[in-house]
Amino acid sequence: MDVAQFEVAPLSTESAPRFLLIGRLLGDKGVREYVQAAEQVKQRYPLVQFDLVGWIDANPNTITQPELDRWVAAGTINFLGRLSDVRPAIANSSVYVLPSYREGTPRTVLEAMAMGRAVITTDAPGCRETVVDGDNGFLVPVKDADALAQAMLRFIEQPELIIQMGQRSREIAEEKYDVHKVNAQMLAGMGLD
């Protein structure tokens, strides 16, 4: 990933935290858990915002349009649709969330990290490699909306964590995932540096 393409975006401290999930609207991406956690959090903190970027596709595990419509009508989530450039959505967020059941290395998490965002993701293969629990975000169990809500509440009730963990995310993205460093390490490993 070219970290330079994703500049650190300043965090807004003037309003309640804003959470963001980007992905295909599939059950396996943890979209339903995200919404369930949002419902729990909004009972205590109704001003907190939950953005969702993505699209419905033909997968049998897809979120249905009526489900999505209910969530939007209830005010649980702000549906932003499919975006060709996710950087503005990440810039408007405080914390990036990916409650996926399984991933490769999730690109959206790396993009959010590069832009200086704290992350909540699952302790699942692929996801767990991006977050050091308690350092640049929190890891939660797969399919556990309650644990996800608790992690969100920690950021709401300790907003300094948003800034501290966001800074660590950027550092980790630069150290571990920047394409230029990865390529240099590969070339050195092959004796071609």
C-alpha cells in the first residue's frame, strides 16, 4: 500500500465520535453486528454517528435492501453508498470498524490506519494482524455485537484514545505496510538491493 496516498486527516474534537465501516454489505463482513452495536451505543449516546459505505451484491449472504432501509429509517446508521474514493469518509470518521468474520489483510483497515484512525476489528485471521490490541485499537471476538459495543464505548468515554491510537495506527502503517518499505525488504531479501 502506498501510505503517501492516504494523508493523516485531522480529527474533529467538536462533536461526538463518528464510527465508519466500509465493505460489501455481507453478513460475513460483520455488518449486522455493527448495526447491533450501534443500536446499543445510541441508547446511551444518541449523538454518536455510525457511517456505512458499501453496496449490496448478489451474494447469498448479502444484507437485504429492506434491512438496510430499516436501519437508515431508524437513524441507526448513515448509509453513504458505494464510493469511488473512500478517503473523505475516513477523514470524517473518528474510529474505523471492521467486524469481519475473516479477511486477507483488509485494505480498508490499512487505509484508515494510514489516515491516522484508531481501529476496532475482530480477532480473526487477517484482521488481527492489523491491530495491536490496546495500542492502535481493539480486537473483539467474531460475531460479538456486545463486545463491539463495549469497544466503541471505550472510545466515546475516553476520547483521548482516539487520538493516541490513531497516531499509532499511522506509525504502524508506515513501519509495516508501506509499499516502498515492503518492496525494499523484498529486494534486500533477494540480494537485489
